[in-house]
Amino acid sequence: MNLPKYYSALNPFRRYFQDGLPILCYHKTEPVPAGARIKGLYLDPGLFQQQIRELAEDGFAFVSPGLMSGAKAVAITFDDGFVSNLHAAVPVMSGFGCRAINYLVADRIGKTSDWESAEGGEARPLMDEPQIREWMAAGNWIGAHTCTHPRLSRIPRDRAREEIVAGKKKLEDRFGLPIEHFAYPFGDYDDAVADLVREAGFKTACTMDRGVNARGTDPFRLRRWTARYATRTIGALFQRWLGIRS
């Protein structure tokens, strides 16, 4: 099936999403600022509302990653914990009975996404602890996204283990609940990294590999579709920056 590289609307994916559990990936729910270099990380709140409305009206249940119930369902995920997720996404989700998970960078809570400026993008504000608690109070979940957002396959194994294990523990200690779900920063992982995530006690891990997830899908290699606006102009840049595999 010849599908778009990114998810912008339900219609092209309607038949395909019946084959398993689709997971959608979001980052910043805000308009693209002037001069932004990596525009695909932004999604206008109006388009986000349209996407969630389409899914809700088509009968999709909104579930956590890895829940293979056999029902018609979709998992909504956010990476990094941007403040715009609370201000723009939560009101939309609440209106459609949508719940989502946000993968948090443990050492950057209440700060900015400094890894983006290091990559040539724009650092944006991340939720602080009270805002994260507000996110959860609205019925949403949190997961782990390491301590500092490195490319895990490109750093020493001991450091990668510390990023994964410590990121989980810091969130559990801070928020007083088990952290069971993980997302690979930049979508970067290999077999050794996946093993570290499993050994740390997570139940699932999301990649940036495209596709839907069946009952036989490795729970530490869950596939996701990046949700963004429809365009062809910067697809190659965004794909290269995130390290998405074809």
C-alpha cells in the first residue's frame, strides 16, 4: 500500500489502520514560527483538532501504546513534554474523550529543549512539574524519554544504560507512579539499546519506524506515524533529522 510518509488526515490511512494498532507521534502543538528550521516538529492546533476529531468521529478508541485489544483503537503520543501540549492539545483532547502519553526528558523538566538548538533547531519551553501534574489530572499518561535526549546508539553503552535507567527512576520518584513506557530520542536505537530498555523494566518502547502494530510486533520496536501538515518541501530534512527508517 502506497501511503504518505506522514500522517495529516485519516482518509489515506483508513483501511491500513484496520490492520493493527496505529500510533501517532506529535511534538509541538503550535503554529510554525517564522524562520523555523525543522518545521515538521510543529503542528498547528487547528490541524491537531481536525485530526483528533476525525479519529473520534470514525469510532477510534484512544489507548496507551502496546494495548492490543483487538478493538478499533489508536495511541496518541507526544515526545519531549512541550508546554504547548498542555495549553493547546489538552483542551482539544478533552473535548473528544482522547487520552495521550507524553514522553518526558527527565533532566529538562521546566527548562527548554536544548538538544534542538544543538541540532540547529529551536529550543522551546518544556512543562514544569505542576504543568505535568495538570497534564495527568486531565486523564493523560507520562512515559520516559531518557535524562538528556541523546542518540542512544551513538554513545557508550554504560552512558546509554544510565540515561535509560536514571530517566525512569527520576520520573517515578518525582511523580510517585510506575513509568512503563519509553520512546527512543530521535527514533535512534539498535538491538543493544532495545535490550537496555527491556532490562530497565519498561513494557514498551516507541520508535520512529513507520507502520501499524500487530499482536506479533516487538513491544520494544513499536512503530509510529509522525503527524504533521501535508507538504513535500521539507520531508527529506525532517526524516534525516529524526533518523526515521523507511
